[in-house]
Amino acid sequence: VGDFFGKMSAETAAVAPPGGVEAENKAKAAFSAGAVKLLEPVVGEMDARTAKILASQEVLTKQLEAFSAALGQFEGVGTAPHLLQYSEKLNASRRKLHKVDMCVQNTRERMENIQRMHTQLLAFEKSQKERRMAADEGKGKGSAQAGGA
């Protein structure tokens, strides 16, 4: 990750806008902050809805299992052929529920990856800012010493 951002910074410096690299960095930081403010409520709402979906699916799974157990009691009875139709529908519902559950889990993992990448990006931006400030302080001390000599 560090090499990637370092390479990006070098490429950015090569094609810097008229305001210079610092102006570009400020624009990127402003854009990034705006994008986060814009997307944060959406991500929060999606996360809350995902949690509700998982909870409702858990309840539905328990109900399907209970219904399946109740249908299992009648499997040996030869006078109820119409139960086979419901049993097949129940199994199809279980398969669909499993697919939806997998999709929700994949979505949640992607959201966690995005959040982790965002945290890493913020940490990288902070370290870059600290490096620039340290470099600027070093330049200031160097010119003060040269002027005093």
C-alpha cells in the first residue's frame, strides 16, 4: 500500500497543477472529506439494514426448520400426498434463503473492506501531512541558521 501511494505522489508531482502539489493535495483532501461526509450516512443506513436483514433471515430460518420438522412427522403417512408439494417448496425456499444470506454476507464483507481502506487512506494522508510539516520545519530552521551565520 505504501509503495502504491508513494508512486501516486511521485506521478502527481510530475503533472502538478498550476497551484503546485500542495494545492492539489488540499483539493484532494477537500474532495475526500466531502465524499466521506456524503457517503457516511448511506453506509450507516446500509449497515443497519443489513443487520436487520440478517436478523430477519435468522428468524425465518428457525421458522422453516420448525415447519420442516412438523412436515417430517407426516412423511410416513400415505394419506397426505399434497404435503410432498409443500415439502419441495420448503426446500426451494431454504435454498433461496441460503443464497440471499451469502449475498448479504458478501456485501457486508465488502463494506468492511471499504471501511478498512478508508481508515488506511486517512492514516496515510495524516502521515503525509506530518511529513510535510516536519520538512517545512526543517527548511525553516535551515534558513534561520544560514541567515544567522
